[in-house]
Amino acid sequence: AVVSTQSTGDKLTRGGIMTMTSESPIFLESYKPVVQINAIKKVMQGKTKLIISDGEFHMTTITIGAQLDGMFERGEIKRNAICRLDRVKKTDSDGTKPCVCLIMDLTLLEHWDGKIGNPQKAPECTVPSRNNASNMSSNMSSNMSSNMSNTSMMSTNPGNVNVYPIASLNPYQNKWTIRARVTKKSDIRTWSNARGEGKLFSMELMDESGEIRCTGFTDAVEKYYNIIEQDRVYFISRCSLKTANKTYSAVKNDYEMTINSDTTIALCDDPSSVPQVKMDYTNISELESVENGAFVDIIGVATSVGEIQNITARATGKQLTKRDLKLQDKSGAAVSLTLWGGDAEKFCTGSDAPIVAVKGAKVSDFGGRSVSVSFNSTMQVNPDNDVAHELRGWYDTVGKDMDVKQMSGSQGGGGNMTTPFKTFQEIKQVNIQDKPEYFSNTASVVFVKKDNCMYQACPTAECNKKVIQESDTEFRCEKCDKVHPNFKYRLMLTVKLADFTGAEWVTCFQDSAEKMLGISADELGALKENDQMAFETTLNKLNFATHTFKIRARLDTYMDETRMKCTALSVEKVDFAAEGRRLLAEIRALS
């Protein structure tokens, strides 16, 4: 239905569309026309295409920001609604492409039944705006060159520059300037491949519309790395834009930036217009439903801080440094947080239960549910904000004395994270799907499989593959593609464990098996080679011994048959006092 313009009075701003197409970007920042939305179309994350009208002319615009996008997605603003445009940005025109109006904020005034008037398509604006960002870029380049000799960033606050919102950037634009805060600046990393070697760094930028990742390679590292500071605000222009690789970035943007030879970066001396880091926190108790490998923002109290550990990466053989924390929040749950490299080394262990916030923590299903600070994460310790202050007050008065649900299980061959106790009957009733289930059980060994309980492995520290014996002094590892003069023994012990509800076959690898046996794999191998009776006696001693096991249960399919496969992650002597307290707690829960 078409509604007569006369019957609507002055609901719409007459001439509003023509004003938006012809006026300068500076004028539009304070212009608030009332328009009707004639069409709504979702185009990409955080952006919605609108056709707006003033009753006489209509034009196509784009909304910027997840908040506006959510209003349209939830149906809060519908077709033919009458709205006031509270904040409009306008892209520049180079004389060949029309400029585009970007709606940053609007207010719904009322919903309307039918289109007002018979609006015609407004003429496209191809006239360059008075404030061309390229002028600023050239000025910035010349000023930057003179300032770089002093190894300091120039400070500027050009009021006549048409600043673009980050959310409006795309690879089809080349003349733009953004004003953004550096929310994260990475360490310098090196790379090497068939084409050569070099170094790189990355930073995450944010303004009121969104965020974007920016990477600089070898020359950019030399030029900008020591100048750019985290949490400062800069004017940035003429970077290259490409589709973002979501595998390596938690930044919520479809594109990412690369610094090139034409890029200009200048310090903004009025940072108040750019907000601080935005966090969209996920409760720790909700991590069970988060997909493995996803990135989340998380905040919690570090109730325990582990020691620094040095480990060897299996894939590369490199030495890595890590530290595990346990985070607890108001949702009544706790999770393991792993810090790597510099974050692990620099973390202050002197603070009593510090508040730790992480933007872009990576979720893993290892050990139940755990999170880690990755290369693309941003970590804050005791941040000065309302959420952190509220969490501190809650923990000091209530949280430190409450029982919490442990989301993380055992970390490999030990660790201090607890897993829930389950009987073998209970674990069989769990609907295990793609993700493994982690549990603890105090059980007794009732049978030991002696055949194939150990094998000859590659002696290299980071390789445990089985070797092929080619002679008495030659053992070939196909993975390393090397022939070694010797080997090492590795244990792969399969035992049947029983509790009061049933029994289950469980595989115990090197660390767990050695702890149960009380001797090393090489010592057991020597007995097998030289004293078969002593070898069997050592294995027989395991029968009817009781231990507390931390076990991973997962589904395994063999010959079209699916069954549960259990692996012992750690083995401990039974703490009878703790076991008694646990059983008493279960008895009280029954009443």
C-alpha cells in the first residue's frame, strides 16, 4: 500500500535524501533526518543493506555495527518503519565511484503500515567531498618521514579528515583513514620457507564500530614496531585489505589489514573518542557448549597458579614454556587456563588470587574443557573495570568458600586439576559422542595382559615410534628415516580394572604403567630379555592392587563395531582420608 504524503504530515524530513547525497561528511555528522525504511537486506556480519526514503527520493545505505544488525535480525525494526538517523558517515568519492552513506546509529520512532509517497531513486553522488582523506595521507607521509629520523611517532589530530569506521572497510576501497586504538600488539616472530625468511608482528585495532587485525612484515617491523604502543590511538591509512583467516584470528571481522610501503600511521592526540577494549564474557559454566577450537572472552579469579613447565613439542621438537592457572567465576565453575612463552614467564605469582581477563582465549576439549592464551589473545591481570571489581568483591565474600564444578580434567600425566568421580557403571550410561569423557575412579587391577605390553621404540627424545630391527645393532625408525644402534622400551600395558559396579579394560602408557609397576620400562625390558620368570612376577604383583585413576573414555570403531575405549591419564596411590570424605559427601547427598 502507498500512503499519501499529505496524510502523513511532517513525519519525514523533506529533502533529507538529497541532502545526504550532496552535503559534506562533516555536515552529515550532525545531521539527523527522519526517514522511512522501504527495504531491509542482510549482506554480511555486522552489516545490513537498507533502502531509505524521505517520501520524495530513496537511496541505498549500509548499517555498521553488530548492535544495529541485531535489531534488524531480531525484528525490532521492520520494513516501512520510521526512524531518525542519529549518526551518519559518508565515504569519499573519487569522481568515478559514488559515495556511500553509512548508518552508525538510529532511533526507531514508529512502525508504519505501507510506503509513504512514491519516492524516486536519488541521483548518485560523484562529486569529491571537500575533505579528501588523500590530502591527509600525503601530509602524514611527509610528516612521518621527517619524524622517523627521530624514531618518534608524530602527533596529530586533523579535524578535517573524513575518518572511516573500521566496520565499513572492504578490499574494494583504497582511499580511507581510520582512527583506532591498538588493543593488542604481538611480539616479533620470525618465519622461513622456500621463498626466504623474514619477521612479522601483528596488532589488533578497535574503534566504536568494530575491530580488525593488522599485520606488518619485515620492512614494516623495522619502521613501526618500536613506535606503536599498545592502548594508544592512531590514524592509519592505505593498508592492504584481504579476507581474514579465521583459523589464526579471534578478531570479529571478515577482513584483515596488511601494512605496505604506502601505509601511513600517525598518533592521535585526542584518544577519548575511541572506546577501550570491549569484552563479551562467556561464563565458565557455559564452556561445555562451546565448540572445540572456538575463541571466547573470559574472566575469572586465578585460585591457583602452577609452576613454569618446560616441554618439548612433538611436531617440531622445540622447547616450549607453559604455566597453568585455575580460573573460577560467579557461574560456580572453574577451568584450566594455559599461558605460553612470555605470558607464562612474566605472570606475577606474588599476587593473591588475581583477576585474569582474556580476550580471544582458545577453547580446547583436552581434559574435559580448557582454555589457553594464544598468539592472538589479549590478557589483562587485575583490570580496572566494573566487571573485575564486582568479581573481586564476590570472591572475597562468597566465592572462595564455595564448591565449584571442575570443567577441566587431568592434564596429561598428572596436574592439579580434578575430575568428577564416576563408577564404571555410570560411565557406561554416559552418552559419549564425538568428545571424550574424563573421570576419576578408585579401582583394583584384576587382570594384566602380558603379551604385547611393551615395544622397542626410537631412542630419539621427541619420537616414540616403533622401530624395525634390521640386525643386532641396527634399528630403523621410519618416522625419523634413520637407523639407530639401539632403542628404548615403551610401555603399553592393558589391564582390567574393577570397582563395586563392574569392570573395564584400561590402557596404561609409559608414565602411568611405570608408576604402577614401580620400575622403569627399560628395567622391565631387561627382565624380559634375561629373566622371564622375574618379568612375569613383576607383572603379577599388579593384581588386586588398588589405585586412584584418572581416565579418558572415548568411542572407538573397529571392524564396524563401536565400543568404549579407556586410557589412564594418571595413576595415584589411594588417599584413604580423601576417599573417605568423598564417600561421606555422597552419602549426605543421598539424604
